[in-house]
Amino acid sequence: MSGLDRRIFVGGLAAGAAALKASGALAQAPPLPSQPVVLNVIDVAGQLQLTQAGIDKFRAENPNLVSRINYQRAPSPELPGKLKAMQDAGRVDIDLVLTGPGAMSDGVQQGLWIEVWSKYASAMPKPEDVYHDGALMMQKNFGRDQGVAVVYSPSGPLFEYMPAKVKTVPKTAAELLAWVKQNPNRFTYARPVNSGPGWTFLMAMPYILGDKDPKDPMNGWDKTWDWLRELGTAIDYYPTGTSATMKELGEGTRDIIVSTCGWDINPRVLGIVPKEAEVFFLEGTHWIPDTQFMCVPKGVPDDKVAVLVRLMAYMLKPEQQAFTYDKGYFYPGPAAKGVTLAMAPQESRDVLAEYGRPNYDKMIADLPFETPLTPDRLVAAFRRWDQEIGAKKAK
């Protein structure tokens, strides 16, 4: 992606790169089943909005492999514990997990996922061949050889507001803090572990505030934790998910919320947030990209794994990737390189022509990108936020 800082491919990515390079040419997928299987898919990131069309298309084109797909949704923080209990009991009834970095990272830490890239290399494309730069960075950082990145966004953070309510738009972190304290309970953001905007906001503030070490949430974020605590004195509660913040902005009970490119576009398309809502960036903003993954839990039977690795490779093809433009939900959406808006369904093109923001492409090109925290440090940051910031005001 244009404007992506090449520094993202060094340092903390070494372990992920090594894991991906371990994919051997002799690694084979299990044999295909003799009878079509039923797949149980759980979405903990709102990903079905982007990928269900492609998954259903795979089933329709492969009736000899898949007879039915059962979909369910659940909150991201609940999934790792649920999966671990299933695996300990030897009864895993979830075949495919659609997740963001939160549950992805927890699963990596707890050893929940099958190493699909290294175990079944013959059924998967080479990551370097299929992903654009930003998605490849996220694949190496989070997916390692376990999750399969399927959608990508530069993400945020940005701040969404109602122009009729906010006459002087904050430009700096200090100005935002002052506005929030002068207008108590008119600003909020969702719990980071369960919110794309929340997690990009959490990881971006150390850059915006000039903290000692933005890669170390335990020892390098002194300014950030102090700023977040002070911000919280004028926040009544932190919603458990992003949808609630959008609803409150649309209803007029909030004047500014934390957002991202996709969360700005899609709720306006759906009428949850008024079309006239605007966005702003703070001085010193660095993009913190977001990505969603497909993961196969350990304990899934081989006949299903054989189908799933082929499904995941199928979802990286340009035709399926073009669906991920959707209605701007994860703008732009595709993780694969060479997939343009001209390839997307007409509905997606029409929606983005009306509700997209022309300055996004410029901001994507102009603002620096940063590698998000590695899974272990991301889990630590989420835990610390929950304990020190969110615990007193969760709802």
C-alpha cells in the first residue's frame, strides 16, 4: 500500500517471518472427505458482513465438500476460554473462527490454533505472493503461521463527531482532553479488547503523546496511562463494543466518539449515524492497521480441516477479496494485492462514491504506519486497560 513505512518489516516481525518461512513444500493437507461435511463457523469480530458472501459461494461451488454451514456470533473476549475448555474436554464443536487481533492473540498465547501455513503449505498460497504490504505485515505480526488474514484496513484512530455539537474541533491530545473535561459524558470509546476503534486508539496514543516506548505497554506508556485515566474522569462508562458508541452518537447522547475508516463509513450507510457526521485526526497520529483472520482450532477433525484449508485459500482469491469492499465496513477491505474497487460489486462502488471520504486515501498515503503490538504485549495492554481504566466503569 502506498505510504506504508517499510520499517514495519523489521524487528518484532522476525519470529512471525520465520514461522511462515517454515512452510515446507512437502506439507500436505489431509485427504478430502468422502462425504460432504457440516461446518460450524463462529464470528467474534463482525467479519461475516465481509466474508459470508465468499464462504457461501464456496459451499455452493463445492456441494461435494460442504453440505451446510452453521453460523453463530459471540463476543471476542469469551471465545478463548470457551475454546480451551472444549479442547481440554476433547470435544471441539467450532470448526472455523472469524476473529480480529484480540482473540487471535489470545489463541496464539494459549496454543489454540492449528498451524495451517506450515502444516498445509501445499494447499495454501505463499503469503508473500498473495498479500499486499500492509496485510503481510499483519499476517506476520499476528497470524504467524496460524491465522489467515482475510481483510485489512489502515483503520485509525480517528474521531467522529457531530458538527452541530462540536464547534471547535480538537487538534491535539491536550485539546481533546480539555474538551472532554469541559463536556462530561459527551465522549466515549469502547472496551479495546472488543473494539477495533478501541484497540487502535489504545495503541496509537503512545505515538501521539510522545511516550517513552510505544511498543512496551507495561514500561513505556507512562504518559498514555496517565492521559487515559484523566480522560476517564469525564467518561461515565465504556461500552462493551463499538456498535453501542455508534448508536449513542446517532441518538445524540454523545458528541465525539473514537472511530476508524470503516466504522465511520458503514454506520452512516446504514443510517445508524447521520450522514453529516464528520471526522478529525489528532496531531501526531500514526495509523495502527487492523486485520481480521480465519483460524482453525486444534481438535477439529481432519476431514473438516481438509475442507477448511481449501476454503481459506479460496477466500484469498481476487474474486472473493473484492466482496470485502462491502459497504465500507472495513475500508478498504481487501488483504490481497491487486484487488481494486473496480472489481467490487456495483453496490459497493455506489456506496463508497456516496459515503466515502476523498481525504482518506490522502491520509493513508501521508500518515506513518506502525506495527501493532505483538500478541503477548497486546494481551498485556488489554489486561492493564481492563484493570486500571475500564474496571470501574464497565457496562
